[in-house]
Amino acid sequence: MRIIDLKNNGELKPTMERLSQLIGESKDVSPLMDMDGKEQFKYLLKLLGGNVSADNFEREYKDKYTERRLINKSIATAQLELDKIQPPIEVMTDFRAKGTYVDKKELPSAPDKSELITKLSVGEKHNLQYDNAENGVKDIERQIAELQARLETGKKWLKDNPKVDVSGIKAEIAEFETTTQKDYEVKKAEIEQYNATVDSIVTYLQKKREFTAKEAEKEAIQKDMDILKANLQAAISGLKVEDFAPELKLFNEIDEEGNVSKQGLYYNIGDDNYLPFNRRQISYGKCIVALAKISSFINYGKLNMIHIPAWESLDDNSRSEIMDFAENNPDLNIQFAIEEVRQKPIGIKVIDSSNAKTKSNEDNEND
């Protein structure tokens, strides 16, 4: 179907294009009956200029869901780490009573027995010398004639260097090993154990703070997701399709994980039983009538062009349904752009709102 554009040297133009130039741009709702529910929902939001576009919502909600899933995973990992290092309750109680680390200055200096070992070594060495000297004296006595001079020397040395009593030194060493050294090791072990416990508690408390921060981050993400969802609901809260097209209803059911369970236009086939609105499941005639109602709402005050490219494929009931709707609603300012496959004129039917109910069809029909 083409019409002549008198302002452009009689150029032939498609009807829809030329009428758009004359009456202004109307929003085309015809594609709705060939879309799935998700596409319908996005298309209606685009036509109505909602606060949040469906594309942005879907992308942002999915991003937030992914972010929340990652933070949940890190929280679970952090919980496992906390459980592994969490000290027993009695250890935590003792820690709170005693406080933090023991100052290493409180640890006494390690005892040193090197001096005693040296004294023992000197004493034993001296005693060995004594024994050797004594044996030498006896030998000199046996050889007194030849060794008189050495014998005198040996006697003098023995007199000047009496034997050392090392029993006291040995007792001191035994006391050192059984008491002093053991006390030191016990005290050292206690302090090291306590400080290790403090380390574990400090680590636990740090991990606990990190865990709490992750949970707070998760709550913030969830809040963002709730706001996105609330904004989307606000964008469509004013759009109740059933108010101007009672047979239709716009659904937008999304679970907490962002999965769409039911979205788009649905057609009430009776008793609140709904089928997806598309011409594969709803008759073509009913689709055209429903679209005319939507168009008259969205394009209020403009000429509503309803494109019917397959008029010839409609049965008589569907054709009658479309024409009856137009006749019964002359105030909607609807024009059907009908395409006919056969080369047979179908005429132009003009419905006048002032006398639509009184004039006969013959008076209103021009072939």
C-alpha cells in the first residue's frame, strides 16, 4: 500500500511512512504479538520510558548476583578457616584474664655451668698429675740411688700441691641439672606456649573481623539488588495493561536469584487462565484487537495505525471481530493499514464517531 506525497513531486511512499510524516511519530505496538514474554516486557518498558530499563536491570542484577555469589563463597571459606583456628573456650577465658604477651624481659637469664665444667676439668687434670707423680715417686724410691734428686723434687711438689676435693663440684653440677636447668626449661616452655596461644587468638580475632566485614559487604550487595528490583517494580507499577485491555495482563515474576519465572504479556482465555500473548497461541484477530487497545493507550491523542499484513489469512470471525471493535470504539482514532495478497480491492470503510451507531453499513462503505 502506497500513497502519493504531494510535497515531494508526487513520490509514492509507504502508507505508514507518509502518515507518520503528517501526524507525527506514533509508537508501534504491532511487534508485540511476534515477541516472547521477555522481549515484550523490554519493549513495553522502552515505549513507556520506565525509570529503569529492563536491559540495565538485567545486567546490573546479574552483576550483583554474581558479586553476591563470590562473596558468599569467600564467606564460606573464611568460616572454615575460622573454625580451624578457633581456640577452645577455656583458652579464650584464660587469655582475657591474663592479657596479651608475656614480656621476654621477665624470662631470667639462662644459667651457665661452663665455669663448673672448667673447674671439674682442672681438678681431674690435677688429680691425674698427682697420680702420675705418685707413681713416679714410688719408682724413684725403687731406684733411689739413681733418682734421689728427682725424688726430692717430687716430694716437694706433692707438699706444695695437695689433692683437690671435687665431690662438692660434682654435687653442684647434679643440683644444677636436677633443679636450676629444669626450672628454666619449664618456665621457658610455659611462656612459649602462652605466647603461641596469644598468636592464635590474635589471628582468630583478625580473621573474625575480616569475616564480619565480608558479611557486611554481602548485606550491602543484597541491599543494592533489592533497590534495583524495587526500581524496576516502580517503573512498571503504574502500567496495568488490564485497565485498558482487560483480556491482557503484564507479568514480571523474578525470584531472589534473578531468574525469570513469568514475564511479559499474557492473554486471559477465561477464569483467570492465561496463555502467553502471541499469535501462535492466540487468534490473530484477538491479537489485533488487543494491540489496538494498547496502541490507543500508548498513543493517546494520535492516529493509531494498526498494521495488518495478513488480512487475507484471517477467517470471517476474526475479520468481524476486528471491524466490530473499530465500529464500537470510534473515539480511539484507529486506522487499520491492511495489506491484501490478492489483487482485489477491499474498499475503504470510514467510521464516523458522530453517527457510527445509526448509519447503515452501505452508507459508510465506498468500493
